[in-house]
Amino acid sequence: MDSLDKIKIDIYYCGMIQVEVVISPALLSLYEVKGKVVVVVDVLRATSTICTAIHEGAEAVIAVETIESAMDYRSGNYLLAAERNGYKVDGFDMGNSPFECQHGKVTNKTIVLTTTNGTKCIEAAVKAGANHVLAGSFLNLEATAQWLSQCTEPILILCAGWKDKVNLEDTLYAGALVAKLRQMAELSIDCDTALMAEQLYNQSQNNLIGVLKHSSHYKRLSHLSHEEDMIFCMQNSVFQEVVGLVENQMKKM
Amino acid sequence: MDSLDKIKIDIYYCGMIQVEVVISPALLSLYEVKGKVVVVVDVLRATSTICTAIHEGAEAVIAVETIESAMDYRSGNYLLAAERNGYKVDGFDMGNSPFECQHGKVTNKTIVLTTTNGTKCIEAAVKAGANHVLAGSFLNLEATAQWLSQCTEPILILCAGWKDKVNLEDTLYAGALVAKLRQMAELSIDCDTALMAEQLYNQSQNNLIGVLKHSSHYKRLSHLSHEEDMIFCMQNSVFQEVVGLVENQMKKM
């Protein structure tokens, strides 16, 4: 029996789910990732867009780190999506807005997506040996929490932030997920970041947009006229699909 | 006129103080440090102990990163203090408890101190080019805020955390300092971590010890019977001394 099996059995017997929050991708190396479920969070907007694409009937989203990797898919039957610093990259079919996934545009398609922050985290979680990698968003919060509450692996919520700096919206989502999980299961939390995120969310949950209006990312996206994207992405539990990696593609789990 | 002078003049004219919070030393490289005042925070216990030593009449505290560097001072007339993982290191005069600085033990002495987290951050701030480096603690919160409210440089609050992981008590201090500064001056905050820390502090300020009892570091120190240290370190504004580096030694400013 290896140590991972031992952990699983311990968790099974004590019935508690272990939850940690990594508040910046630059801190991921401080955490044990192997054998865990990693929920990657880039609320504004990568993981919200991925969840929207799957909800709107996309076959899959292939998340890649670089623009060059995305362009390698050019010859195939893919929708190519790329965003850097909030802008759609020239020559791509789509940027990184959930609205680009609506009205049948992505139905039955496979999207190849690269973004400034979120898609890198998906690759980082895979490389670090995660058992499962989910895309977290407010849009499918409840469904994701329900799925997680049934699994035996410890949970690591990985906030994408902005170029390794901490951001408010991803931390708030992490807190929302901890709070939702606490309604469904007994949690074992030995992680100050998880406690802080939960406290912040509990305090802000009735005024998320108001709180976010002070954040650096909100100001950044407001300048780019993405305000409607933000209001869309902050909707709570409007999708039922749990989204995660299946054979290296983001799909409905 | 270089860009730093330009920043100073901008701040002087608009009358606002720029404040950022670095929530882990591992993220320091993401921030511009040159020309700023860095407030290093290791509430439990390095910077609280440094402030206590100065309050109790110590001449200075020389903060060094390694045990080896501390031992280089052995031949001189110094009190040698070293802590690793919460324990006093064998062969040293003191560990890292504020109580060891009382009853005249440190009066007119110079202490050489190395700790698991806090002293490394002081060195890191110096190496990164800070204009001033202060030792932040709840014990001298008001005095420190008063001093900062009079200076023209932007402020960076650097949380020591625990081995690069985020911790609750340093984040709460960062929030307390932001909240206190806000009472004294108009702030310019374009840093989500600062907003989050302030919100956490405002929510917890009437029950800091109660909130801290859930933290990882509290549990760690409780096991080592340092509970009295923690209650001591959470006292608010009981010292009047502002403590910072003067010619590479922590002294009364």
C-alpha cells in the first residue's frame, strides 16, 4: 500500500475532506499535488469561458499554455481561441469571452484555448501530478462542489491570479467553494489561505459585484469594456455541468 | 529627474499614499521595491520580538538570515538569538520570544537574531533596494502608522508567512496597518491583497485571538506551549517606538 492509498483510507474512515487553497500559481511548488483533485480557477475569464463552452455544447476545450501551441492546431477542425492581456489575439477565431460561446457557435466543436493566466495553471496542475483537474467557476459552483463532496482525494483550489499576483475574484471563488463544500461535508482545513478565502466570501457574498469593483482586474477589464463579461461570470450556479480534464481535454465529467 | 523622483512628486502633489501588500516572500520579486518603505511583518514572532527588544532598551537588533551568520558574532559583545521551527537553537543565548527581552535582560545590548521566516525578509527587502525597512508588529501599530503617514515613499507591507506559505496573522497585521493608515491619510490602493487584508482585519478586529485559534501557526505554536507569546504579540499599540533599519541594524527610528 503506498502513501497515497493510506491517505485515501484515512480520509475515508474519518469522513473529512481535506481542502487547501493556493492563492497564486507562483506558490504551487509549496504544495503536494500528487493524488489530489486540483480545481483551477480563473473566474475572469478563462475557466468561466471553458465552463460556458461545455454548457453550450462544445465537445471539448483543449487548454494550451502558449500561442505557438495553439497555432499547431490550425490545420485541424478546431476553433482557435487566444487572449493576452485582456485582448483577443489577431488571427484567432475567438478571444476569451463567454459570450463568444453562445448562439450555437461552439456546439459540437472542439476549442483550443490559450489565455494570459488560466490555461497555464491547467498545464501546471497536470505536470505536478494531479489525479483530476477541474475548471472552477461561479457558473457551475454547486455542481462542482457536489462532485467534489463525493470524491475521496484531497482538494487543492488553484487560483490563477494575474501574472502570479493574487487577485480578489479567484480568491472569492475559492472561498465560495470552501463554503459550499462545508454545507455538504465535514472539512479538514489546515491552510490559512482557505480560511481567509472562506471568510472573505462569507462577508462579500451578497455584494460580489460591488466588492469586485474595487479590484485591480475589474478596473483592467472595465477599461477594455468587458464589464458585461464580469457580470455574466459572477452568476452563481446557473450551469449543471462539472467540467474537468478527460484525456487531456476539458470535457463534461 | 529619474522615475522615482517623478513618483515621489506625483504622490506629494496628489497627497495620497500608495500601499501594497505582499502576502508571501515568494511573491516579492513581482513587486517594485526600489524607493519604497518596506514594512516586514512576522507577528509570531520575529518582528514582535524585535520591537519588544527595542522597547525594553536594547541598543539594536541585527537580523541575519542564517545560523552560521549569527555565529560569526560570537566573539563580540552580543546577545545571540536563534530560532528554527519554533524552537530555540542549542548554544544560543536566546530564542525568539518577546518574554526573553524583559526584566532588563536586553537593556543596552545588541542582539543578533536569526529566525525561520522574519529575519530573511528583512535581508530580502534590503537586497531588493528598499529606501527604509521597518519591523511591523501589533505592539507598535499606531506609532508605525503615524510615521508612515508622514513619509512620501510608497509603502510595501511584506508578510513573512511560514516557509513561503501565506499565514493569517501576518495578513491580519497588514490589514490592520492599511486600516490604520486610512484613518490618517488618503490611500491609493491598486493591490487586491491590500484590499483583502483590510477587509479581513476589519471583520476580525474585535476577536483577533479567536480568529487566530483556527490558524495553522497558532496550532503549531500551541503545541510548543507558546500560547502566552501569541497573546502578548496580539496586543495593539502598547509601544510607542517605531523600529527600522539604521545602518543595517534594527533601531528606534
